[in-house]
Amino acid sequence: MTVNNDVGREGVRLVSRLAGVAISVPVVAGFVLLGGAVLVGRSLLDVGRKLLEARPGAQEPPKNSDRKASPSRQRA
């Protein structure tokens, strides 16, 4: 009977180890994907900033004196 109990215990240990691995793999994969998304986002922001620095006029909004006054502003 002790042989059967040992085999049963080994089976339970094997199943518990497999369950632990099955749970940990998606968790680790999720963290890797999250880290990748953060890196891609930061890279895109960096590229956008460099593009804005390359065109100095793109950062400044047009001045109001260059535009014609809208009809709602002409009422006085």
C-alpha cells in the first residue's frame, strides 16, 4: 500500500507543479507585453518631440492679428 500512496503523492506534486507553471507563464508574458508597450509608447513620444523641435513654427499658434475678426467679435 505504501507504493500506491507514494505514486499518488507524486501525481499530486506533478499536477500542482504543472498548475503553478500554467499560472505563472501568462503572468510573466503579461509583464513582458506591458513593458514592450511602455517602451514603444515612449519611443513614439520621443519621435514626436523631435519632429516638433525640427519645425520651430509648428509649436507656435498663429497670431490673432493675422486673422480677420469673426462676425461675433465685430459687434461692439
